[in-house]
Amino acid sequence: MLDGKSAPITGSLGGIGFATAKAPVAPGREVMANGFGDAGAIAARVAEIQRLGLRAARHTADSRDPMQIAGMIEDTANAHGSPGSLVNNAVVRYFGTEDNFAPEHGDEAIAVNLPATKAKGRAGSSAWPRSTAISRR
């Protein structure tokens, strides 16, 4: 990631997303964390990122909603300056056999993974140097 730039990171309060939020350990780097969970756990995650010398805040955008993701990108720029990268790591998980996997589960998985990419263009950020989508099964 780029020094002196901000990074909105969806799904960044746990797992790969949290590791990604902590990875750009360059003093002054700014992270807009995004995800859902217990308020105390979220505050602890943001504080852990901050202890690394990064400015960090949390945004409550729902990754299924392109307008909320666009709002997160805009709020990141307003709070932390121009984003240098966007990491789309949000995920939904359904467990079970294929015959128990309802079509709406697949639709939700797509809805969570695609809006950040679409919102990037809507937010006028087509010149961003980096955009990363992380997918896992």
C-alpha cells in the first residue's frame, strides 16, 4: 500500500481482512475498517490497528449496498485523505452440502463481493492505483 494514503478495507475486523488492515505498517497510514460484530470487540480491533502507528476508524457500511460502500469511500477520503487502495474482503458464509445451498445464498455472496468494485467507480476513484478483492471458500 502507499505511504500517506488511506485504505478503506471491507471485512477488516477479523481474519484475512484484519491482517490486511494491520499489514501496511507505515507510520501515518490510515485505515477505514469495516465489518460487523460486538462493539467492544470492534473497538479492540481498531485500537490494535492504532497501536501499530496507523490512524484507524470504523465504518458501518453494509457491503451488500453499493451506496453504503460509496459512502464509506467518501467518508474515508473526508476523514483520512485520498484513498490509495481499496480492499474488498467482506464475505458471507453458508455451510452444508450443495443440495442444502439455497440460490439466495449465492446471490448474497455475489451481492457482498461486487458492490465495492462498482462503488469505486461511482465515487470517482477510477484513477486509484490499487483495488484488491479477496475471495475465499
